[in-house]
Amino acid sequence: MPNMPKVRHKMARTQPQQLPADAAAPGSHVFENSSYIHSCRHVEGCMEVLFHSGRSYSYKDVPAPLYEAMLVAESPGKFFNAKIKNMFERKE
């Protein structure tokens, strides 16, 4: 068999699903600058997060100041991953 050149195939990256702004629950903050998090809201100590994937989770006992800091973070996704994701109890 002759030497065949190696061909590398790049996997196509899929763009995250973009949910419409009205997909957010009433009272939610919609992130214009995040490709990861669509929106979130803080209700009775619980932070509800809607992702562009369509998944939604609630995180118990998130302090309001931490929620407010995420709203103004340069990267809401990085902030969420570093300070909330594995730090608070999650429920679907």
C-alpha cells in the first residue's frame, strides 16, 4: 500500500443554542455577554440558572451579594464555575 498523506479532520464546533430572551423566567437577568448562561434569578435564597443548552438548575442558599456579583462579572460563566457551581447544593 503506498504511503498516503495523513489527513486531519477538524471536528465542526457547534454554536451553543441561543434561547430567546423570553425563555427566561419572570424577574430574571438575561446575560447578553455569555455564551454559556442564558439567564438567572435569585428567589428566596435560591439561585435559578438557565443555560443556553436549555438545562435549568437551582442552587440552594446562594447569598444575594454573590448573585449580584455574578450579574456584573466580566465573564458570568467563569464566575459561575469558580464561585457557585460546585459550592452550593444543586437541584434540577
